[in-house]
Amino acid sequence: MFEDYAKRIENMGANAPKIFKTVALWGAKQAVNEAKEITDRYNKVDTGNYRLNWFAERIEPEKNVYGVQLENPVEYASFIEEGYKLKNGGRMPGFFIGRQALDNTEARIIMKLRDEIEILMLQKNYGLSRKEARKFI
């Protein structure tokens, strides 16, 4: 799917890796915001430590391949994420907040890439500036 986006971007004379890099950075910020919102929704805020420690970064696992890595380094984060075994043999389920945040962010990143392609098309076909083209999106 992303290869198709790259081809479309390059066919319009734009630098696809640069656009992917920018969108991935935007996605990292979105992932943190999404994780914080989901944390609030599940009412997993006591001291605020868990909520405030979400961070994400743009990663490049291969040349010109970008992604988003979301983490929460708080020592008890894995218990909230994945659940844990209770002393009585039961199990406290996990909330998978990070996974949900990344899934939601992936959908937003795809929408953002489509917007970027639309802006490029408007710039190329109508000679609009980026600022002018953004008004139509």
C-alpha cells in the first residue's frame, strides 16, 4: 500500500522519503496524544505518572522506510497494557492502550498521506502554493 503512495508522490515530482519522514514524525505526536486520551478514557490516571510517560518517536528500520514506535517506560506499564495473574489464580485483563493508540494512529497516518497526495495534485495541476492547496483539503 505505501509503495503505491510513494509511486504516486514521486510521479508528481515530489520527494517521497521526505514526505513519509514528515508524516511519520506527525504520526509519533498523534500516537502520544491518542495514548493519553485512551488512558483518560479507561480512567487509568491515579498520580498521572502513567499518562504523562507516553512517548513516541519516528523510526527508520530500513533506508527510506519509516514507522512510529510508542512506549511507556513506567515500571508498571506492562501490567496495565497486558494484564497480570492474580494470587487467587484469576487474571486481570490488559487494556492494550499502546496497541489501540498505534492502530488509531495508523488510520490517521494513511489519511494524512492521502491529504499530502491531494495537496501535491492541486499544486501540480493548478499551480497553487502549498498554503493555497491546503485550503481545499
